[in-house]
Amino acid sequence: MPYLLISTQIRLENGPTICGDESSDPELMASLGASLIQQVGNNFKEYQSEEPPRIILNKLEKLDYKVIAMTGIGQTCVWTCYKS
């Protein structure tokens, strides 16, 4: 999977960071220190790391991912990353 979405809520800029959904590569998620969780009220699972987004983005850069876009959606920051 060459694309990856990373997100966090603005008031939680020090973590946790959402790193992927239940279809994400488990090896990649393990290298990011992310665990598969299901939050109360959601009918889906997602990978979450206790690290802040900056640390996750640094780890992804070492794995040849590049940030290609960033946006704010309400109280959430989202980064789109791509690996050639």
C-alpha cells in the first residue's frame, strides 16, 4: 500500500496518533509502534500509536514515505503520505 493517512485531534497534538485502519499492513504498523484498537461507539478498528504525529512522520520518512498533503478537518489534523 503506497498511501497512508495519519491523523490526530488538535487538542491531542502530543498523541495518540491514528496510523491506519484495520486493512493496513501489520508489519508497517508494528514498526510505527501502533496497536489495533476499537474505540467505544465505532464499528471499525484502527491502528493507534501513543507517539505524537511528529515522531510517526519521522519514522515514516525513514521508511521512504513522503508527506504529500496535510489538512485540518474540524478539530482533526490529517497527513497523507506516499511511498513510491
